[in-house]
Amino acid sequence: MLVFVTRDCPIANQYSQEIVRIARDYADKPVTFLLVDVDPDVTDAQARQHADEYKISLPILFDRDHALVARTGAAVTPEAALIAPDGTVAYCGRIDDRFGKLGRQRPEPSKHDLRDAIDDLLAGRPVAAPRGRGDRLPDRRPGPLSYSG
């Protein structure tokens, strides 16, 4: 499980504790959660400081050249990519539907896309919605990945 973030994405930062909760809820399952910082300019120390500030206790990968972005099809931060045991991307998309159209945030999500995808994969079912894009906010960063805030 790869969760793509940047330290300056306000929506990724708002999702930090939900990401931690999901990782904790699946801790006894065969799913490994990795935080993937995609900012090409972030230092290791800055990424660790960010994780500490937001209490994200996941291992951090750096994808400064966006190789994982290209491999998974991630388009915005935050976005999650669930990799199946055979190496295929079983799911790539939003965590849930808490954030919809620009400027709108639900108090609680009504769809839990990432949890549903994990549950499908663990149960041996095809992931019902392999591309959980939902409504996307305008890209604000140059390059192949942007943040959605």
C-alpha cells in the first residue's frame, strides 16, 4: 500500500490521521503501508519532520523522480495505490469521499474507497472500483503529480 503525499498539501495533511487509522486497522493483515513523499525537493529530514509533526508513524519512501507515480498512475496527493501480490496495481485513487468538489468537505465520508479496495483484495475478489478518482480538484503543481488542495 503506497500513500502518496507532499508535506505542503493541505488535504494530505488533513488525511494524516485517517491514513494512520487505516494502517492500524489492517496491521494484522498482510498489507504493508508506506508513505511516499513525491516532492522532488524535500530532504529526508524535512519529510521525517513532517511525519513527526502529523504523527504519521509509517515508513517513508521518496519518489523524487516520480517512478512510482508513473508505475501506479497516481495523479494527486493524497492518493493511495494498492499493489496486489503479483505486482499489479489493484487500486489507485482517493482514500474516501470526504473531499468532493472544490471548497466542499463532508463532515464524514460516505464512501471508503481505500478500505473497500483493501477488503476486496484480501478476500480474493477483484477490486470493485480499481480507479477511485471521484471528483478531483484542479492541479496546481507542474509535472505528473499535483496536490489536490
